[in-house]
Amino acid sequence: MSAMEKILRLSWANIRKRKLETVSLLILVMLCMLLMGSSLAGVFGIRNIFPQMMEHTGSYENFILLSAKYYDDEFEHILRSYDSVEEVAHANMLYSYGTNYLDADGKEQAQYLGFITHDDAMKIEKAELETTLTEAELAAIEHPVWMPYAAQITLHYRCGDHYDVIYGSRKYAFTVAGFYDTMLYDTPESALKLIVSDQDYRTLQSVLDEYDILAYNDHQGQGGTQLMDDFTKACEDYSNNDIRSGLIGWYYDAFRLNTAFTLGFLLAIIIAMAAIIVLSVAFMIRFRIAADIKEQIVSIGVLEAIGYTSKEIVLSYMAEYLLIAAAGCIPGFLGCFALTPFLLSLGETMVGHYISHSVCVPALLLTVAGILLLVAGIAFLRAGAVRHYPPVRALRKGQGDHRFDKEYLPLRNTRSNVHLRLAMKGFFQNFRQSIGLTLCISVASAAVVFSFILFLFFGFNMNAIANNAGIEMSDLHIQLMPGEDAKAFAGELLAEPEVRKATPTTVEDMMLLLPDYNQMGFCMAFEDFSVTENIRPMEGRFPEHDNELMLTVTMSKMMKLRTGDTVTLEYLHVKRQYLITGLVTSTTNGGANIYLTEEAMKRLYPNYRPSTVEVYLEDGVDAEAYRRQLTQRYGRSLADAAQDKTESGSYEERIRAEAERQIAELMGTYGVSHVEYAIQVGDEMITGNSSSFRIKSILNLGSILQTQLGSLSTAITAATVAFSLIAAIVVMIILFILMESTVRKSRRELGIMKGMGYTSKELMLQLAFRIMPSALISVVIGTVIAVACTGFLTSYIGRIGINYPAVILVDTVILLFCFICSYFGARKIKKISVYELMTE
Amino acid sequence: MMGTSILHTEKLCKSFSNGGVQQHIIKNLDLEIREGDFTVIMGASGSGKSTLLYALSGMDKPTLGKVWFGEEDISAYSNDALAVFRRKNCGFVFQSIYLLENMTVFDNVLTGALVAQKNSPALVQKAEELLKKVGIGEETWKKYPNQLSGGECQRVGIIRAVINEPKILFADEPTGSLNSASGKDVLDIFTELHTKGQSIVMVTHDIRTALRGNRVIFLSDGNVVGEYEMPTYGSDDSKTRREGLQDFLDRMGW
């Protein structure tokens, strides 16, 4: 028999002997391969996403958008004059902050929108249009719109769908003609750049601001803020104009970094999960070999006595685990071809672009090689212990072992439960094994606790999301008509029993400029921030004085500003300096919110008056019912009137409805401040005026939040459940294998103890208690890691509240889970027959 | 004077399946163990001595028949109930000794004691006294079994077995793995225990060991084929005792 044949025979015999443990280990290796391989392939995939996007869109890398009223043709020449800049293109686009559109349910949603003609789009990118409609269907569309792919991927628009855009009181009805790939304003999170017909562009031109786009590539990779700053100064010097308030920059590098971070975070979580399993596999192999050597020591002696070398025995162990690992890698490898495309499709949803789903096979092969190498290495090192047992010593059951330097927990000091004492004794006697176990359970606990914290925060509690939104999540958000006194209106509402609180404010309808950073933010002005319920500073305090403001965490990171710094604000060419008193988390408006008091706002704009009322209803009051009540009392809002297509009612009612619709359009679109009308119908004169409109619009924020964040909540819930499930499976397999091996290794001792009168249940309890110190330490370490990870995440996405009692509850559940798994994992103790042991 | 019955069997049978073939080791055996007796079970190899010992002690369940401990039918007990029965009523001394290798001498003794009774200074004191009595000095208490001689190990094994003051002490070839000097020491301990009233059931195939008992039961082919009674060891002439037992064993075909 050749040496290799001997080695494989020994390996195969060992595998067959412990089928259950082998299958468990195989499952762990399979999971490890699946997660590690897929995430690694995903990482390679991400690296290719951006070059793929650039190639597919044919887009320029950087863009400068400048309000047409500031633009001068010379600016293009200034940009071309920079050495690092090459290939400059010029196009025009209409752009609007905070446009509303009607979603599939007919509800208004806010969105940044840009409009461009196909000819202009092709100047800055390929703009290849894709549609599923026929030529005839396309020709039949009166107002076609071509949307970025993200609208299809994340907003689920399909060709032929209606897309109604609302400006003021005017609705522009478009039909989705198809989709195209773009880099600039490609997702709902940034903005959507829509391609419209020349005719529609001209129509929108009358109501939207036009911007000139300068697209350029920068071969030195310096297309960011420094070049922008130089360019802005040069343009201002040339034009003698302050152009900053009309300037927007878009840089490929910043886009790539932001997007890669989000995707990388997802993959990092999966890699962390795979790392837990790798650790577990390493630990299990190490432990299994140790147990096997102890159990098989006499057989090893016999093998050595009949001529097997210790090297052959070590190699047989290596072969055994390599066979198991290879068998686990095969289904894991194949599974990667399903999981990787799934991960990439998640990536598509995140980046809003179609990504190649091809799996990076070299990455998978690299993972296989890594796993096999790790398994072989650990098996080789641990099985090396066989060399310490020459045949005589092995045949004497390794006599010479069990020289203990220290006696742990002598039984003479037992004060209460002997089983607990023996369990703790076992823990200390197997300290190295306990360290390995602690490491594995720590990482798994960290994963479970971390995902639970996220689940509690995002997936379970909508209020938590509201508290992170950075805006007040009142029941109704009432925007008043220009000239209306918001404070008086709030006072009127407050007198009603349904209303708990009514706060006058300005939210989102004023944009403030931070000229030093070319950034804009939505004005969030309150008379006193202490009345707010959802805006809470994550760091520092609320602004109180007229020279103070609070920024979002996102803005502070973007501009590298901290609490205590000063910053300049600009509105209508007036600039004032403010002290940053605190930072707040904001998941709305792309994190571009600026918080300041009314007095601080008046310092910047003396005519400032609040224009909005946040209405908080008493418990049990239905927001929609109260909204109808408001309509009855104050008349319809301008937005409602503009959308009203009622053709029922009396002739006079229909005439009044049409008159109100016309008033709504005049006031909403053209800024008309007052309208009177008189219509003669036969002998009768129907008269009215715009004074009846006090409310511009009413939004039910809770409902919008539910719509917008419901899917996020579902996704997080699903992810955390999957995460916890994998961690639980891994911990369960570890503990089962550990317990089975321990029972096998300690078969003799357990049999003796049974003989002395210890019951199987008592011995199972002892073994389960033995792992509890490890489990307890692990849970503490895991919780600390999870809290630290949450803190790390907080610094990126804002404050994440930790519900410590709930976390302690999860910790307890983990401990119980470990105990139960260990207890039942040790069930083979029941099969140990004292009689067989005594007569063996 | 005959002691009262402490343990008896009723048509006890024990079989094992070997490659699908049933092997009947104990066959319809009726036996009574009396309180205070030093009962020695002898027989040829394969006669079922150890099997009987383990069935009597609740280490193993009979295939058929009953084992009565006083008024209790222990053959109907579950495995865990049998374990509780053993801890309360039985002590064991084995040929292979079976000390726990990962525990010190003292802990080996206390492991057996603490499962049956709560720790108390008295229990520790008792363990110390018993160990000293069998010649295991304080310097040895913190040693591990593989640091002791075979005789020392067996003495520790005996102390572990008797510390709970069991109603019956079972011993399976307790001197089988010891040299003659150590074997004698161990047997002297058994004799002393018996003198103090300890009921002992011992399996042996050694006539010198059997001489320590006062009742010898001879097994053949799974059943009792002969019984021989002797005075308590030390109360008669050793030569006469030896000749009497030898004569009995000769008649049994030993």
C-alpha cells in the first residue's frame, strides 16, 4: 500500500466514524465559502462598477452647474485654461430644488428634478435611450419623459407610466417613454435628471431656473473643490458678479467614494459574518483534532507500532479536514453564483445603475484556496501533537500527560452546588479551548447585538427613524399662503381641542447658502427649538441666540466643520457669520439642513416671517379627518384647488371650482399676490377673490414617512433576521460540535462519574455550565463591540439610539441560547453506558 | 447469626446481542445478599460474575427479572433514577480503579462524596481521616492519579467508594491490577470495613481474596451452582479456612 493510500484510508475511516460532526463542519465551511466568496466577488464587482458606469454612460467625470443668469460664455474658456482640465462640454438644463411629483398612489412626494433635452444630454454623455414601447406607442405619447435607470430600479417606474410633476399649483403630466443611463443626477437621493422633448423643455423654461452645465474631465484627478474654488474666483473676477449662490458642483471622485462607502458597508457586514465562520471553522478543527488524538491515542500507538510514521498520521489528519473543507467548498462555490448576483442586485438598488452580474471566478478560486490553506495549516499544526507520542507512550494512553501546575477550584472549598463547582473546574482546566470558544461567540454575539440595535432603531420603531430625520415629524405640516400670519394661525389652531401643539416655523421653502463652501441648505427656523419633538442635537446644543446655528452631521463632515466653529450664511446677497452650537442627524434633504432661530434668521433677512405651522394632534385624533376639518373651516388649500378636477355639483359650484383652479395657478406659478374675479352667468354675477385661500398645502408627514421609509424598515428587518439567523446557526453548530467532542473526549471520566451516581442530566448541566463563563464574557465583549460599531456608524449616518434594556434582554437570550445548545449538544452523555465502560 | 436480606434477585436474566445472536449471560438467577455479609462471587471466566455484580448494583439493567433493594424494585428504575440509587446506597471499587485523571486525590474522593451530600467541614475532615487511615498522607492529597502507584490509587478508590457510608460496597476484582503487597493492603482495608459491619459484594477469581469473605457464591453458565459459608475472616484458623474453601472450589470444578 502506498503512503498516500494509507493516509487517505486513515482519513476516510475517521470521517466515517463521526458523520454528524463531519456534516456540521462541512456546513460551516460551505457557509464560509458562500459568504466570503460572494462578498469578495462583490468587492471585485464594486471596483468595476464605476469604470463600467463611466463606460456605459459615456459621461464626463465632473460637472459645474451655474445659474443661467450668472453664466457667461467666457467661463468655458476659463475652465479650459486649466492645465489639468481636458475635454470640456457645454449644455443647458432646468433644475429645481424640492419639486413635488405624484407617486403611484397619487400622493405628493418631494424630489430634486432636472430637465434636459436629448440633444443637450448627448453633449455631456451618451444618453442612449432605452424603451420597451413600440414606435407607434412612443409617437402617441404627448409629453414623453426619459428617466435615469434608478427610477426603474428603485422607484419601480415602467414604460408607459404616468409621471406628474407639480410646480406651485400647476401640474405637468408626463408619460414615461423609457430610461437611460447617466452619472449626473442619477438617483432619487441626489436628483433625477429627466430627458424631455424640446417643446416640454421650453414650457418648463418659463417656470424653472435654467442652469448652464460645464462638463469636464480632469486628468490629474483634481476636479474637486480646489479647482472649483479657483474657477469660481476667476469667473467672479471676470464678471464682477458673486456667482456662488447659483453654483453647484458635481465630482466623480466624491460620487464614487460616497457610493462605494454604502456598498462597502454592506459587504463589510457580510465579510464580518464570514470571518465569524472562518474563526469557528479554525476553532472547531483545532478542537476536534485535540479530542480525536486523546480518544484515539491507543490506536495511534498501534498504528505507529505497525509501521505508520507520525508524519503519515499528521498528514492523514490534514487529508481528513482538507477532504471535508473541499466537500464544503463545492456547494459554497456553486452557491456564490446565486448569492453574488443577488448582492450585486442589492448594489444596483443602492447605486441606481444596472451592474454586470457576472461573478468574479478568480475571487471565488482565491477564497477556496484561502479556506483550504487555512484548514490545512490548522490541521497540520494541531495534529503535530502526534509527534509527542512515540508508540510506547501512546499505547500507555499518553501517560505523562495531565501534569497540572495549578489545581483549580479544589472541591474542599465547595460551598453550594457541586455541579457548578465541577463545571467551573472544567472551564479552567480547558482554558485554551475556552479562549477559542470565547472568541467565536464574541464575534457572533457582536453580530447579533449590532443587528438587533439596528433592527430596534430602524426596523421596529418608526419614531426612531423620525427622530433621525432632522425635521419635525408633526401630524400635519401646513404651509400657509404668502402674507398669512403663521403665529396667529397657529394660535387659532391651538384653541381647538384636537390640537396638542401648533408650532410656527419655516421648513424647506428657503434655501440658504454657505458661500465659503459652495453648499446650500434648507432653512429650518423655529422661534424656540425647545418646542421641537424630533430635532435633537447629537452633539452640542440648540441655537438660542441670533448669531448661532446648528448644522447636520452630513454637512459638518462635508465641510469639515465642528461645534464651536463659525460659518458664513448668505441669503439674497446678505452675509452673516454664525457660531455652530451643535450638530443634528438628518436623513432628509440629503442632510442639507441649517437650523437657526427666528431672530437669527431675521439677522440675515429682516423681513423674515414664518410660513409654516407644524400641527401636533392629541392622541387618538385621525390626521386625515382633521385635515378634512381644516378644509371645511379654512377652505381648500391652494394645492388641493389646483388638483381639483371635480365635474360634479351645481353649475355655480363648478364655475367657482374652475375659478379657484385658475387663481391657484396664477398664485402658485406666477407669484400673483391677489386675484379678484367676477363672472356673469346669464343675469347672475358670480364673484370671489383669492382671500379665501389661507393654506397653500397640507402634508401628512407621518404617512409620507411611512411610505418612504417603510421599505427601508422592511429591508433592515429582513437583513437583521438573516444576520441573527446565520449567527445563531454558527453558534449552534460550534456548541454542538464542541459538546459532542467533549463528551467523546471525556467519555471515560463521564462514565466514572455516572458510576458514582451522577445522573445524565446533572452531567449535561455541568457541561452546559462549563461554557457559560465563556458565553458570559463573549456576550459582554460582543455587546461592547456592537456598541462601538454603532458609535462608528453614528459618525457616518447620525445618531442611533441604543435601547440598553433591550440589548441586555438580547444578551440574556444569547446566553440562554448557548446554554440550551450546549445542554442538548451534550445529550450523548445519555448513551454512555457505565457497564460498557467498566467492562471495556 | 444470619443477617437480614438487603438485596435479592428474582429470575434475573441478562443477555447481550452479539452480531445479531443473543448471548444469555445470566439465566433466571435467584440470589439473596444479606446485610453485613462479605459476599464473594467466584466462577470461571465468562460465567457472568461481573455482569451479575453490575446488575445487582444498578450499574446495568437486567434483560428480564427483578432486582429488589429492600422493598424497591430497582430493575424498573430509569437510568437517572438508578444513578440516584447508586449515589445513596452503593460504593464501587473497580479493577481498573477508574480515578478521574484530571482531579487530585482529594478531589477524587470528594467528587463521590459531594454528589450524595452537601459539603461541610465534617465531610472534608472525614475524607482526610479516611485517607490517612489507608496510608495516603497529606503530601499526596494534591497529587494527580498518574503520579501515584497502583496500590495508592486503589486505596484512594476505596475511600471514594466508602466515604458516603454506602449500604453495600461492590468490588470487581479490586486487587486484579495490583502486586501482592499492595493487594494485601487493599484486602486488609476490606476486611476492616467488613468487621465494622459494612456489607460487601466482591467479584474475584483469586482464592486469597475470596478467603476474606464469609460467604462464597459460585457461578457457572449464568447461574448459582454452589454456595459456601465461612466464619468472619480472622475469627478462625486460616489453614482450616483455606482448606475448606479449596474443597468447595474443587467440588465446583474450579
